[in-house]
Amino acid sequence: MPMLELNDVHAYYGNIHALKGISITVEEGEIVTLIGANGAGKTTTLRTITGLLKPRTGSVILDGEDLAPYPAHKIVYKGVAMVPEGRGIFSKLTVRENLDMGAFSRSDVDGIKQDLERAYELFPRLKERESQISGTLSGGEQQMLATARALMARPRLMLMDEPSMGLAPVLVESVFDIIQEINKEGTTILLVEQNAHMALQIAQRGYVLQTGEIVLSDSADGLRKDPMVQKAYLGME
Amino acid sequence: MKKLFEKIEYIDLFLWLIRAAIIIIVIWGTVATILDNPYSTRQWTDFVIFGVAQGSMYALIAIGYTLVYGVLFMINFAHGEFFMSGIMTSTVFIAGPMAATGFLNRHPIISLLIIALFSMLVSVGVAILTERIAYKPLRKAPRLVPLITAIGASLFWQNFYRGMLGSNVKPFPQFDILAGSIPLLGTQVLKTHIAVVLVTIIMLIGLNFFIMRTKTGKSIRAVSEDKDVAALMGIDVDRAITITFATGAAMAGIAGVLFALVFRQVHFFMGFTPGIKAFTAAVLGGIGSVPGAAIGGLFLGLFESIGPSLFLQSLGIPAFNQLKDVIAFIMLVLVLIFRPQGILGEPLAEKKA
């Protein structure tokens, strides 16, 4: 049984048909990537998984359970955390308060403390800035914070929306290193990226989205060798 | 192009003329009053103390406007009714009977606590009902819609209380321990005024703790920044919004008790003027900012209390004391012209709209 399964999901923004029958699966322990241009429906797909947007038809199934009856704030209790597009940190809250909010769904005080230490180990920069208002962090630090905050929910499935956006190349590398590390520790990852080059290096499988439809799905290797992907997303002729 | 240029010039000129005129009147009046010296230092101290007490009540009510605006970007014009409903109910059903049986002055502290608790509970109840029934279904409607609904809710509660409890003014019983005054700062200060200021300080400290330190308080701040991301954290946004209304209403419920202690009467329309004034205070301080609401309230109270005597008395205006509301709203207009975001507000920008 796959961990996450989207079956023929159709979703709308008002009258705009944003997702036209998306079907994807994610197995436990995998890194799966969704690549595609701006406006292809990548973020929308993540929004239907987290319940921020409910599919009009089709289903989102997590561990064999249909998520349709759960409002967005219940999804994290099912083990799904998200690093939102543009980081979505609470800029008026301190770094520590952001991490506290990441653990909002939990009440195991000892576990939260452990995970906080683990997050600071992973991102020592955040410990240094613990009591700083997070709006004053640099872009890279904000990305670290958004990732650490999602980890504070101790998710089994982590959705990441463009974690490399707006970061210097050096930082992009380290973000992808971290994603691999998180995955090795047992968290399944669904990664949305415009940076297909990097995404396909760390993912096992990938889907290509175009205007709300999946046009291609294959192993990461297979996608890297696909002429269409090479031309459109990897910048190769 | 030239026409547009001229138009802007006229508007600017007009605005500058208004500013200059107001500044000149204020300075002229102030200088004249200082030269006349109609009041003793002690009287000025009295004005300040009254202003601080009045401002404290505005501050407590203003918290509700600012909190709700922070999470919903909505001006809850029914907030003055949350303030009225608590103390009205408490006076009629608790304070009145307590005074009649003599319990009130035999156990003044217990009575006061019961009255305050009851007033707070009723205000919170009215707020939650209003939010759930009148505001929540309209959360996704254009922003003008909840505004009109809020005015409707305000009229509804006013007339509901008028109908259920009668439209006459109801006396609030005298607490013997709060009667009279004590010497302080070289003058006699009414005990009720001291009580008002002390209670306000305690409530503000408690509120600050709640908002800044507790998990629920942090979740309210998270919701006020980004509702979608807050939901991703597992925060029930609707619940957080209801708690926000309830918190503001609890403050208003206490403000109602303080109001009754000072003025010793309540009636169904008592929420209107303090409500509008507190809204002014919230805008003055920077709407959306909790410390701003407190400072704005204090500022407005002081201005109303000192303003008429300081600026207007020596200008030969016959009933200058009746102009305190005029001064309050001129203050509002001035602040909006010179500093649209209020004293502590941040520049209006980002995704606030």
C-alpha cells in the first residue's frame, strides 16, 4: 500500500480548472519530486494534499484513509507537514516561537524538547538566533527555519514547496543535502521544484506537471534521460 | 499633465492650511491659557488623574478592536455592545439584588469579584454568539459585508437590552470601600480612579502574558500573520478567531465594571460612545498593535481631560468643556494626516489588504 495516493484529483480556484486529473503515488521512505513550470499546478497539488484546497472530484488517500473529511488543521495530526512556498514563516514571531508553532500538534513535552535539540543540531544558525524576530533572518536562514519548523511536527511525510527558491547556489546545495539527511532518518518526502536538475539528483522518482496534468512519470534516472525533460527543464539541447 | 499638477497642489495647499490652522489654534490657546493661569497645579493634577482613569477604560476596550482587526482585518463595531452587555446584565441581576440584601457592602471584595466575573462571562458569551452567528458565515465575503453586519449586530444588542431590561438608566450600587478619596500626588484622588488604574494594569499584564507566552496566545499571533500556514501547523483557525473575540470581550467586560464603578449608572446605550472612543484610541495607537491600543487609550483619555482647558478655555469659547469629543476626533484626524499607521503601527503594506 502506498503511503500517499492521489487518484484523478480535479481542483478549481473559482472557475479556473487548476488540476485536471492528477494521479500520483508516494511510497514510504521515498523522495518523489514534482517538476514543472510556473503555474503548472505543483503548489496546488500540495494544497490538495494538506486540505487547504479540497479536490472537487478524485481522492487524496494517506495510509489507505481518504483525507476528504479532514479540515486542513487536522492533516498534520496524520503525520503530514509542509514547508510552504516562499517559506511562510511567521515573521513577527521569534525563531523559537516559530519552532513552537511547528510542534503545535504535539503534546509530548520530552519528544518536543528532543526534536528542538535535533533541529538546532541540524541548523546551528537557528540556535544562535533563537530569540530573534524571524522576519529579520536572511533568505537562507528563513528556509532553514521553515524546514526545521516542519520537522518539529515529527512528520512521516514532508511536503516541500520550492525549498531552493531565491537561494544562492551554495545554499541550494546545502538545502538538498539536508533534505537527503532528513529522508535517511526515515521521513518520506514529496518535493516540488523548479530546479529540476537538483531535484532529480536526490529523488528516486518524479512526475512532470504541465498545465494541471501529469505528462510524464518515471524514475529520476529515466526523467533525466528523457529528451523532453532535458530540453524543457534541464536546459539541455 | 499640467491640470493634474495643479489639482494636487490645491489639495496639498488645503491640507497644509488645515494643519497650520489647527497648530496655530492649539499654540495660541495653550499660550493664552498658560498666561491666564486659571488653574492651580493641583487642578492640573486632577485633570491628569481623571484623564489616566478615563484612558485606562478606553485602553481596555480598545484591545478588543485591535485584536480582532489583527486576525480578521475587520472593524468590529459591535464591540461597544460587548462592553455594555456584561455590566448591564451584571448590574440588573447581580449587583442590584446584592445591594438590596446588603450583601454587597458586607462582603465588598467577594461581591466585586462576582460582579466582574459575571460581567466578563456575559460579554464573552455575547461576543462568541455574535461571532458565530453573524460574522463566521461571512468570513469569505467582501470586507464591506462584515462591517455592515457588525453595525447591525450593534443595533441588535442595543435594542435587545433595551427591550429585555428596559430603557431607563439603572443605578450601579455604591461600594463603601471605594467611596471617597485619599491624598496622593498633592491632591485628593478618588478611590475608584485608583481602582480603575490598578485593575487596568493587572489586566494588561495578564493579557500580555496570554498573548506572548501561552501556546494559545502564540497561535493567535500566528493566525494573524498567515491563516493558511497556521492551519498547516495544526492550529484550528476558526477556534483561534473565536478565542480572539472572547479575549477582547473579556477585557471589555472588565472595562464595563470599571465604568460602572466610576459613573455609578448603566444603560442600554452606554456602549456607543466609549466604543467609538476606544476605536479611535485603537487607530491612534496603531490598529492591530496591542501596546498601541493601550497607549492610544491613555493618550486619548489625557487629551480629552486636559485638552479643552488647555487649548480652548482662553479662546473665549463659552462651553469649552463640551468640546472634549470634538478635540478627541480632531486628534484622530490629525494623527491620520500626519501618521496614518498610528503611534505604534507599522506602515500599511504587505498583504494586509
